[in-house]
Amino acid sequence: MFICPKCRNSMTLPNCSCGYAVPNFDGIWQLSDAPDAVKSGDDDLYIGYEEIGEAYSGNRKYIIEETDGLVAWEISELTGKGVFLDLACGDGCLTLPCAQNGTKIIAGDISNKMLGILKVRAHNLNISLDNVTLCRINALNIPIADESVDTVVANSVLHLISNPQKVLDEIHRVLKTGGAFVCLDDAPGEQNSDSDDNFLYYEIVNNLYNKYWELLERQGIYPKKYSWKFDREDACSRLFASRETRVIRHRGRYETKLSDGFLPRFLGRGFSDQTDVPKEAHEVVTELLMKDFRGRYGEDFDSVAYIGRYSDILMTVYRK
């Protein structure tokens, strides 16, 4: 069901009839030799999280969030005994709970680092990857044969690619007739947080980020966001045969400490606008900031928590 990177014909891993053997790096099939990111030039641009992957999830890699488990259940039901393609799977936030459900999965990402974190999470959580095929792939040129998979999720990736229409065309191509492209959004109408509860949290985060860039800009280093606007609804309505929506009910409150979410990602250069910040400059600035903020807010300022309310999840299912 895969496409050979060399001859472009259908193949079964690991060997193609043309004689090419797909390399395997630490359990990850190398089905693309595309760069981890393309930030300039005349071709399609995109960013991957190879450089920031380790910090991207904060301490999330040690848990499966309740929201992800609820979404995974829906995806597993849609997939049935078929194949789920988790495109740009990242650290496995959907792959792992779907694997727990027994779903057959192709987990693909441009970043070997992110796929490696997925493996670590699976080990830490004692989740078997027997039904999961880990692949380094480029979403702009998915190395999977036509009409091969039953469901696809491309969560939090289309806005990171300058030509998202090409990704959607590829998703449509690899889906079986009647297959589902699943998109996820917060359902409107539910307040996610109480500003009074989170006043100190926002004050620290905003001051920290603003001061960070103020110090870097003195050195001639400026933030650059790699993100492209895209009307998903318009593009999908023209491409897919039908559309349905489901609401996954999710209520309750949660708390996320700075030390578990924002800080490890920030200190690890885990935000997309930090990808071009030189490591040495980043380390010097953040060391100064941590000393300053401990003096300003106390030694345990990283224990300040964001208090939120879960939103319902709006699941849009486009059918081929």
C-alpha cells in the first residue's frame, strides 16, 4: 500500500520489486528524503518540528490527555477494521490512544525527532505499537498508494504549509471511496477560562515572552512566524462528496502549571517563532530571564497554573 521513493510504484515494506529497500531508522521507515523544513525559495514552503520537537509537548509526553482519548475513540470507530493515517502525527497524541483501541495505524511525520518522542511516550505508557507503522513522510507527497486508507487526520498542520491545497489533494487521493477526512475544532459557545483565575498566569507569560524578544531584538534577532492562512471549509467542500459534524461532549475544569506546559516548551525553543533563534543567544537570554522572574515572582513562580474549562470538541467528517 506504500509508494516506493525510488520508482514511485506501489510496494509493500520494506522491499520494492525495483530492488530498492526502504531504510529503517530506529523503527521508523524513511519514506521521504525531503528536508525537515523549507522556509525560503520558490517551491512549497513548510516547517517541521525536528529542531523543537523535544520541547513541543512540555510534560505532555508522559500522559494521554482526556480530550485525545475521546477523539481517538471516535476515530477508531470510524476506521473500524481499516487503516487510520495520522498525518503529521507529532508526538502521538492521537496515535497512542487509537493504538490502545486496537486500530491499525500509519503514523507519519516529517520529523524523526517527533516520531522518536512518540516511541518514548508509548514505552512510558506501556502502549504497544504492534499495529502502528511509523514513517517519515512529507504531507505534500504522501508515499501511500491511491485509495489505501479509511480515515485521515491532519491535526494542526495545514496552516504550517504554504500550499495546503496540495496536502488536501493528497489526502483525498489516498482515501478509499467513502473514507473520512476528520478535522477537529473547539465547539463554540463555551468559555475556556476565567480571566480572574488566570490573571497572574497571563501576566507572567506575557511579560516573559515580551522581555525575551526585547532582549533578542537588541542583538538583531526578531521573531518570524511560519504560518499561512487557509479556508479549510471552502477547500474541503469543493473536494469531498459530503460533510457531517459531530460534537464530542467534554466538560469540567483543569489546571496546567507553567512548569508542565508553557515553560518547558518556551525554554526548549518549542514555539514556531523560536526556530530561527540561535541556541547560544536563546540560552543566555533565558538564563537571565529565569533569574529575573524568580526574583520578581518568587522561586516557585513556575507552579502558577492556568485554570481552564474544557470545551466540547467539534468533529467535522468529510467523506470522499
